[in-house]
Amino acid sequence: MRSIVGGLMQSWSMQLSEAQRQGWRDYAAAVPVLDSLGQSMNLSGVNWFVKCNVSSAQITSQGVTPATNINNIFDVPTIFNTGVAVQDVTVFEGVFTTPPGTVTLSGTLAGVADANGTALLYIGAPQTPGVRFYKGPYQLAATADIADTDFSFAFTARDLSDPTEWVSATVPVAAWDGLYVPLKLVIQYEDGRRSQDWRMLTQFTDATP
């Protein structure tokens, strides 16, 4: 991650034109986000540039073929909003009858997606039921395609042994049953926009028969 961010900062200074940098500044001024307390705030232009391109770089690092124009987002998005975001997770369960097992996660969007993109799932270490806030760290665990007509998303029956889907430090196991797992979901749209983050401590269910 440090390498990705460092490279993007160098791109901001040395590869983007002043017109492109100003475009990101204008986008930042017009597109607020919510902070951890739910209050509206504005990022800087360079912060938005890094935020959008980090997601794209992580998609590529997972071995996923990016959507059109999702790499090297130098030109600012032409639509000044963050697109449709994740609204809820409805299923988060594992099946471990045959090691190493599979995990299913699905949920709904806040509305019909207005562009094609990729959903990114980040996952943290499980927490006891009394914990209600988790700052991090998160690790990228899986990606899934989003179509411009979708109102839901699904990471279905992911093989836990596949390193392009899960990272070893956050691989769900049957012992997580009943614990609360920190999840972060974000959608990177192919037009360059990045949705507002959705974060929640979500109870994990071991669905092993």
C-alpha cells in the first residue's frame, strides 16, 4: 500500500497536467464525504485522486481484469458525485464441510447502480460481541463485478484457499461462528468514481450442516 500511494503521489506531481490537477480540486470541492462520525467533510484534490486510484490498483493486484478506463484515472470523473453505495450486508456465512471451505457474502445497494464497476470487499479480524467500533486495519479480500442495472451484490462461495480472493491473515474459519467481523465495502465505478465506504461489524454464521 505504501508503494502504491507513493507512486500515485509521484504521478500527481509529475504526470498529471495542471488542468487535470485542477479538475480533481474542483471535484473535491463539489463532492463531500462522511467522516467516521457521520459528518460531512471535503477531501483535497490529491486525496481524491489517490483514493480512486488506490482502489483501481488493488483491483489489478487481485488478478482481476479491470473495467474499461479503471486504470490510471488521471482525468477527473465527469459526474460530480460518489455514485450508488452499498446499503447493507444480508448474508455472511461459511461452509466448512470440505476444507478449506467457502464463504458467501451478499447484500444490497442504496439504489440501482448507475454505472458498471467493481465491488471491493475488505475484511478485518473477528471481534467479540461486545465490540461495536473497529478502526482497522482492513485487508482486501475479494472483488465482484457490478453492472449498471444491479441493485445488489454477491461474493458467492469464494474458495478460501485462493490467494487472489483472500489473504491468509483474514481467512474466515468455522471458529468465527457468532463473532462480529469488521467489513468494509466500496464500489469503484468504471468512470472513475469511488463510492462512499460502507463499514459494519457483521455477525458471521458458520453454515456447516
